[in-house]
Amino acid sequence: MRRFLFLAVILLISSGRTIAQSPTTLKDAYKSCFTIGAALNPAQFTGQDQVEEAIVKQQFNTISPENVLKWEVVHPQPGAYDFAQADKYVEFGQQNRMFIIGHNLVWHSQTPKWVFEDGKGNPVSRKVLSRRMRDHIEKVVARYKGRIGGWDVVNEALNEDGTLRQSPWMKIIGEDYIEKAFRYAHKTDPQAQLYYNDYSLENEAKRKGALELVRKLKAKGVPITGVGLQDHVNLDSPTADQIDTTISEFGKLDVKVMITELDVDLLPWPASNQTADVSLSVAADPKLNPYPNGLPDEVQQTLAKRYADLFGVYAKHCGLVTRVTFWGVTDKDSWKNDWPVKGRTNYPLLFDREGQPKPAFNAVMQLGPKVAP
Ligand code: XIL
């Protein structure tokens, strides 16, 4: 009897231990490897969406602003700044002791036309545009100095073939707009991490261009801390091997690598190549929206497997990959419901429309202790 009691006590203690040790949140499951984040919209940080806010507080230790820090929101008119939403975003991050990301300072999209034009609608000079870029960066970075820990300084500067995109920034200022942006940001907040962020860097040509860009910046002493792989991926593209190689290649350049905008699109892909080009727009068609009333179990499992594969690769690069951020919290408000086709029912994240964890969440959680002990 005494022996039995002894055994029972040992069993109880050890099972208690297992329970205490197995993590229940994403941020805990991967805390030995990287931080885990989500991009937020205002409803999630102003108390309007309590369900999602609770998920954010529980699961994530870093946040990104889905839209509230983009140029068109904070600087809609010449000289007129509006920080109302961005301030709330940063306060939310501080209150919850999260690592706060700024997204983004220089991009061709969601930047008002006036930035590139004079009063008559003609393109401004290199000097004027450089000055506008500098004013913007200084104003925005200074406001959140010491609070925003990392900035996507330049977003999506490359074409698919690895050459520099002919954005208005490039056309008017020339290719040194990129280093100027990093230098202005660094001067304003020398402690902030500064990133180059882009999609489809897993494709060889674009990856080569990005590696070359980062190599050149580093050689010139430009203060770049890391590279963001957006990873708006599909179920089968890019492959886990392509992502693996991409992370390794950037690692060789002595920059941190971050997965900055992760989601997995499982609907029919209506374009010839996998991309996250926001200008892509395809007409709605019921054939492109096969699961309006729920996801079949089989597809749910395929998504779970894809997510486990992705986290397997990310965790393989523990320490080099320092952050993995999802582009959204639940399937309900993912941008993937409206891009590249409007009004679809997509299922790209780990939480369903009611905020319940999906099989993909469980797959990522179960993998955690194995790959990030
Ligand atoms: C998207 C937002 O999610 C949408 O709400 C918005 O309408 C368009 O932009 N790459 C980026 C992000 O760097 O800023 C984009 O976010 C998605 C693609």
C-alpha cells in the first residue's frame, strides 16, 4: 500500500510537471527561438474587438501595424500629420510589453500622390523628394523613438527579376533613395532596428537582387539590421526548401532574418506566379471561392501540415530568424479575403472566424517543443 501511494505521488508530480512544461501559447512554444507576432487593425487595439484583443494579449509578444503607420494614414496632406491611430497602436504595445514594429517608412503603395508631385501635378525634383522623405522619416521615427523597436524602412523595392522597381522613389531620387532612408531613420533613432522588407525573396532571381542590395548597403556602412521575408505564401509555393535556402543565404550576410507577414492562401490562385503585389486584382468568380461555408476537414489538415512544415524551417534557423509575425489574427479580418480577389472566404491564419484555434494552430503548437525546446 505504501509503495502504491509512493508511486501514485511520483506519477502525480511528474504529470503535473508535464502539464506545467508544455506551453499553451505560441509565444511560449517558440520563446527559445523567436518572438511571435501579429499585424493588428484598430479594432484589435482599441477595445472594439474583445475576442481578438484577448487572443493578441495571450498569444503574441510582438505586434505590427497592418495599416495605421503607412504614409497615407499618418501623413495624408503636405505638412499635415495624423497620429491618432498610430498612437493608440503604440500605447497598446507598451501596455502589454510587446516588441513594437513600425511598418513602413518608404513604399510605392499607400503613399499619397502629392508626395511625388508639385502643385501643378508635375514630378518634383530629386532634391524636393529627398527632403520630403527625410521630413517624413524624421517626424514619424522621432515620435516613437525608444518605443517602436524595429522599422520596415524600405518596403518592396525590387522587381521579380531582382532589378530595382521603377517606383516614383527610384525614378525621381535614383537608387540611393534606399540608403538615404536607412540613414535618416538611424540618425533619428540610433537604437531602432532597421529592416528591408519584401515578398517572393524565395524566388531565385529576386533573392539574388535582394542579396546584392543588402551586400551593397552593408559595404557602404548603411545601418541595416535585418531582412523581412513577408511570406504571404500558398499551400505549395514557395517550397520549404526554397524558404530554407533563402534564410541561410541572408544569414551569411550577417543580418537578422524575420518572417514579417505570414499567411497561407489555400484558395485557387488566380495568377501565373505566387506574389504579394498589392496592385494585382482579379475579378470575382464563384469558382475562385470554393469554401464560402466552411473548410473541408481534408483541406484543414493540409493547411496544418503546411504550417508545421513552415515552422519546422523557421525553427531550424533558431537565432538567425528572430521573429515570426502573422499578417492578421483570425481568418475573419485577413486581407486575404479581399486580395487578390474581392469578397472571398479565405482561411489563411491559425484562428478561425470565431477566434477558435484551428488544427493548424495545434500543429504549430505540437511542433514547438520538438524544434524549439
Ligand atoms: C495590406 C493590408 O493588409 C491591407 O489592409 C491593405 O489594404 C493593403 O496592404 N505587403 C505589405 C503590407 O507590406 O503592407 C500589405 O498589407 C500586404 C502586402
